[in-house]
Amino acid sequence: MYSLMCRCPCNIYIRHQETSTVRDIFLAPFSGRLVACVIAISVIASLAFVVISRLTPCLADQRSRSMGYTEGLIWSTGILCQQGGTWTPPGSAASVLLIVCLFFAVVTYNSYAAFITSVLSVRVASVDTVAAVLHSPNFKISYIRNGADQMYLMSTKDAQLNAFYIRGYSDAENLVSSAEEGLMRAARQDYAFFAGQRAARSTLRSMSQARGRCEVRELPVQSTRAHVAFPLPKRSPYARPILVSLLQLRSGGALARLEAALVPAMPQCAPSAGFASARAADVRSALILLLIGLIAALLLGIGEYSWKNRKGQRKFLVHCYRRLANLIHLLD
């Protein structure tokens, strides 16, 4: 028995899986309680530094410089952020406290790095079967309303495709009126669109949005591939000529050219990354924090400058006020 492909198969078109759903990845290892605990430890460590630095000069070296509260907070924060400082422990107690804080920072940093590495190195689970699409609660099922694909899903004996049809029919607002509308939805969100291969690929190649073309992934449905068979007797004289002709067509590339003419190829796009990767959006809150810090530092600097030069500014304002008053008097 010899067979040839006679019917264009149907596929499911979905968006390429996101390589990472993590946002603000540098905050991902920390819960609210853990952040509060780290801040509390930083405050406690800074208070301990201040107490030790003020008691140690009285007990050992009067020439040692005591540490202020602001300097202690900056010092303890620098330790937790794996940064150095200019303060030298004045005694054994301060040195022990410094070593303990450094050990704590090393353990915290290693745990943090291990978590981030695991997030970025784990391969994203791929959806590559009809069953995976049906079992995923995030995908919306769709096909062309009252089209040939809907009729095929309704009449097929495949249990999974029947379930696919029922889920799409139960959410009728997800159904579309054209292949282009379905493919555009599939490129924008978690949307599984069932369509014939020939019509879908032709629509993909004609879509104006190149980004939409590259973000659509074709999921083949093997059960929709139909074959036509030519039954022959066991010792039929036509068996060998047919087999040789088929082999010659395949080896000569005629079947490949025929398939390319009947079914257009998928648009050529850069392959998507198989592993998770960090993006600029993953550190968006860090950039916002940096911007807020710069603005706060600028305002604080302006305030300090104004306070230190308040007498001169007061004289300048009084002088400007008098000149303005004289100008108004002359105009009157």
C-alpha cells in the first residue's frame, strides 16, 4: 500500500512563550518580611557600631574618632551591599562585629545570586501539544466562526479536537471572523488559534506587522494530516514502477517543490531564546529608585546651601524687593 499527502493539515497558532515572566528580578528573592528583616539588621548593626565606637575610645584610645549615627547607617548599608568604607574598627569588639556583618552579607549575597541564577537558567516549559494547550488555563481557544475549521472540529472523531471545539464554543466571544484577526490575537496574548496550514501561513506572510509575524508559533496537529492510499495486490506488476516513481520524485526534489508551491513556508524570524533572560523591565524599579534618589539628593543639597547662606540670601532678597518697590514707585 502506497500513500500520498492529499489534504492540507491544520495547526494551532500561539504566541511564543515568554522567556521570563519575572519583573523587578532583583527584588524577586525578597519577600516583604525578608526586606524588613534586612533593614532591621542594618539599623541594629549601625547602632552597635556607634555604641562600640563611642565606648572604645574611652576604654582604650582617646585619639580614636567616634562614629556618628548617619555614618554608622551608611557603613552597615555598605556592608550589606558588598561595598567598603573608610571606618577602621577601633578595637576587638568592633572587629568581631564587622566580621559577623561581613559573614551575614556573604550568606545573603550567595543566596540571592543562587536564586537569580536558577531563575535565569531554568528552561521555560513549552506548550507543544494539543493536550498542553487544553490543560493550560491561560490559553483562550479560538477558530473562525462558522468556517470550515469549525465544521471539521465539530465532526472529527478526535477527542482532544472535540474538547478544543467545546472550549472555543463555550467562550464564543473569543471566536473570530477571519484568519488575520485570529493570528493578530495570537500574537498579542495567550490565544490558541486553530486554522488550516495553507490559509494561516499565507495570512502570516501578508500581515503588515513584522513583529506580529515573528511572535506567532505554529503548533502542528498530527491528527489532521490525511493521506490517500492506493491499495495494490501483493504481486501487482504496478507496485515496483509506482515505488520507483515516488522515490525518483522525492530524490529529485519534485515533491518538496510541489509542497512549497501548495503550502507557503513560515516567515523567517530570529529564533526565540530557549532560556530565561533578564530585561530592562526587570530592573525598572531600580531605575525609578535611582531617579528618586538623585532628585532627593539635589533637593537636599539645595536646601543645605540655602540654609548655610541664609543671611546672604536674605540680604539679596531684601535688595531685590527694594529695587522692585522703587521701580513701581517710579512708574506710579
